[in-house]
Amino acid sequence: MPKEPDKLARKRLNAAEKRALAAARVGRFVQQYGRKAHNGHDPNDRSYDRKVEQAVKRMKPSKLDELLWDDEE
């Protein structure tokens, strides 16, 4: 069966792209996780990616620091 011309081939990410993607995910998680609760709302109303939370909890502190400060260099 021939490939459909409308579908693009999936690109594999190189190491720099993977690191940038991980840094973006962690940065977004930290932003969502650390936001203040609104008055009159449930303090546990924050929505964030639970998979990223588990990954962050398992990370070594040096790796997490590297991801958080990745784009500050």
C-alpha cells in the first residue's frame, strides 16, 4: 500500500530538541503548579500535567536545575 501524499513523515528529535522540549514542559509545569489560588475558589483547582509532575519528582536536583535554567544562558 503506497504512502499517502498528504501525510508527512514523522521527524525524530535530536538531543538539543529533546532537551528544549523537556525544558518547555518543566517550565510550563512550574508556572501552572506555582500559581496562586484565587479568592473564593478551591486551592486545588490547578490543572497541570500529572505525568510531568511525577517526572519532576523523580529527577535529580541537578537535572531539574539544568532544565529550569536552560534558556537563561
